[in-house]
Amino acid sequence: MVDVPIIWILGGPGCGKGTQCAKIVEKYGFTHLSSGDLLREEVASGSDKGRELQAVMSSGGLVSNQEVLSLLNGAVSRAKGNSKGFLIDGYPREKNQGIAFEEQIAPADLALYFECSEDTMVQRILARAAAAAVKRADDNEATIRSRLQTFKQNTSAILEQYVDKTLTINAERDVDVIFTEVVDAIECVLKKRQKAVASC
């Protein structure tokens, strides 16, 4: 059982959710768990599971939902004794993943969806790619727009499923303005958990 807040962090590539996660960690001391980072760490560890994941990913396959959920569950279990809360970044990516997460790990208190126009995300990703020391083959506009379409289709189903616990945030604004809204939402979650308020 997890007795600290769990917040899903949703948003397309380039929406600025990484920046907001860093600010949340700094202010609240929450544990930031990224499904992508957990996969990369498992591969880098050289474990049997890591080698299996490497084989799947290097052949262009998708890692099964259960594998990702298992890594998240393990990370939450290891950290829950001394964590003040969890930010689950990049998960769920589709409705069924959200259902499985809540059944197998714990219900989420809140989903923060950082909404950004497709053009803004494309510009940010291309700018980031231009500044990167290592160029990625998939950092071209056509591929990025294709990725964003897939993201949008999957995310709309998540937002419909979890409408009661989702806060959509306009991520086109200044970082600190966005963070003020994020803080208000997290403070509401903390008050609800302390039974100080029924709703915010």
C-alpha cells in the first residue's frame, strides 16, 4: 500500500513536463520516476531482464505493458518508505495502462496534463535536437509530427477515462506561471489527504 500522493505527469515531447517535474521535486521532495529512464537503467544494469529488454528495444519492438509496470512497481516499492510522494512521468501512455497501474500499484491522486500545441512541441523538439551533441535519426519534423499524432490519440482516451482527477494545464506559458498552477493542484491533493478539505 502506498500512503503518499501519486501524480501522473502527462504531456507530449517538448511540452516542458521535465522542467516542471524538477521544480516539483525541489519544492516537495517527491520521487520522480520516468518509465523510459527505468527501462534504460535496467538495460544498463546488465541483468537478465535488462538483456531481454535490450533485445526487444534494439529490434524496434515495444516493451510489454506488464514489463514496464513491473519496473515501476519495483521502483515505488523500493522508495515508498522514505518518499514524500511520486511523480510518474510518461505513464500511463494509454487507458489500459492507467487501469493496470491503479489495480497493481495504487490509485493516482492526480493527473497533470501539460497541454501544448503541436507546432510549439515540434519547434521545441527541433531546437533541442539542434543543440544536442548527438543527433537522433528520428528528430526530423515528419517523424516528430507522426509521434505527436500517436500521442494525441492515446492521450485523449486517458483524459476521458480520468476526467475527474485530471488537471489540464496550458503549457505554452512562462515556466513559473505554469508552476504556480501546479503548486495549487498539489497543495489541494495534500489537503485532501489530510482530510482538511473535501474538494478544492
